[in-house]
Amino acid sequence: WGMLALIKRDAPNLMGYRAPQGDLALRVELARFLATERDITVMPDDILVTHGAMQGIALIADALAAPGDAVLVEEPTYLGFIHKMSVRGLKPLSVPVDEDGPDLDALEALIKTHNPRFFYTVPTHHNPTGYTMSESRRRDLLALAARHHLPVIEDDIYGLIAYDGPPGAALRALDNSGRVIYVSSVSKVFSPGLRVGYVIMPDHLRERLLSLRRAADMFGASFTQRALAHFMAQGRLRAHIRRVLPTYRARRDAMLASMERHMPDGVQWTTPRGGFSTWVTLPEPTMRAVYVVALQHGLAFTPGDAFTTNPNGD
């Protein structure tokens, strides 16, 4: 409420139609934030504020691909992305991942065979595996993308939720070829209810993305964006992140310790260095049965096939 009170004097301007790109004051603060927190140098005019990161990803997909086109995704990947591509009639092709990131040989083979429109990746604190792509794999991915002129959508929504040291460098910060299209939001570090995401627009997609945003919903919630701008200008977003990380880290540690104590032999899981996900692998295909029993005991989790492009029912 304090932040909303600060923008009372701006109310007459904020009550009318606004630019589809988003509030300028917020874009200024986002540019400063990206420079200090993710080592990404951009101008405010390079940023498009969206209704959450998912709208940003959807706008980029619409700008780059048409129904029937192939796109590349990690396997497993964020289930919301799979749904977004499905309703758009796109054909997601899966690239296996390991603890260092995507299998680049498999990715290159798919590029040569299917001519995909882009590759979607969550390189830092991956959803759902919890993996963080190694720096060497990041640089090799960027070289491959440049070689094949492949756009890469970097979903960095979990980038700052790091528990064991600084997060890995963003792909966008390492990119010298202009292939990476960066997407993030304040949902995971502050509040999903704000619905404030953002995209760093490449020059060649700028007008297309702005046109698609106008067609989607004209512009975002001006009051919310201006209030967030004030919040960030006072350093309170950074302070909030510093305050909540120890709590999130403790929850991660408690979950891992509990699995260590109670999981039977043969069960494996990842140890995330950040984010909110760990990937559990059972020795036998019994996930559906376990899911039902877990619900009966008040525990919910997401079965792994929800994160795949070709679910096999387990």
C-alpha cells in the first residue's frame, strides 16, 4: 500500500491509455537491475514489460514461428511452455539434458533435420530438474546457435534464486551474436500476483513484438508497474531477495535431508543449487501409483510426464 500511495500524484496520467512497451520508470529500473544483478547491459527502450514471463514467451513464439513449425525444447522442460506451444500449433522437439545442460550433439542433429524456429531453455536453476547449465556448455550452445542462426529463448525466471554461491552468468550476458532473447519476471523473486514480466527485445523483432503486444491486450497495468518502479528505485527488491533466500535455502535443505532419510534404495534425485525444483527418479515405473498414495496423505507433486513433449503415461 505504501508503494501505491507514492504514485498518487501520477494517477491522472496512469489512468489513461498507456504505451504497449510498459511504464518507462519501470523499464529504467529494470535496466539498472539487470546491469547489477545479471551483468546484462541494455537501454530502457530495449525492454518490453509483459503480463508475466509467460506472455513474453508467447509473444516471442508468435513473432518467430507459425503453426506447424518445429521448435526445440529441453526434455524435460517447463510444462507451461509445452502447453503454450501446443495451443499455437507448434511442434516441440525434445533435446535431452544432463547436469551440465542440453545435449548439443542431439540439438545440432535436430537443427539440421527439422529447421526449427528457436530453442527454448531454462539454463539457470532449471524447471523441473534443478540443473544449472555449466559455463562451458553455455558457450558451446551460443557458438552452435550462431553457427546455425538459431534464436535462443532464455527463460531466466529463477536466475537470482541461488543458494550455493552466485548464479551462473546469463546466456544473454555471454552472447556476442545477438541470438539470445532474454525473458524474466519478478514472480519468483517477489510476487507472482503482480504479473510483471519483461523481454529484452532484439532490434529485428522490436516492431513485431510491440505489434503483437498491442493485439494481445494493448498495455499492462500501469499502477502496478509504477508502484514496482518505486519499490525497485528504493532498493527494496534487492533487499527482499536477500531476506528470503535464507528461508528458501532452508526449505531446500530440509527437503533434501528428508528424502535422504526416508527414500528407499534405488530412488535418485537432483540437488538444485537454486530455484524451486528437484527431479526424483524411481527405480521402477510406479509414479502414477505413488502419486495417488501421496495425495491420500496430503502431499502433492507433479508427475514427470507432465514435463515431456511425448508423455508415456508414467
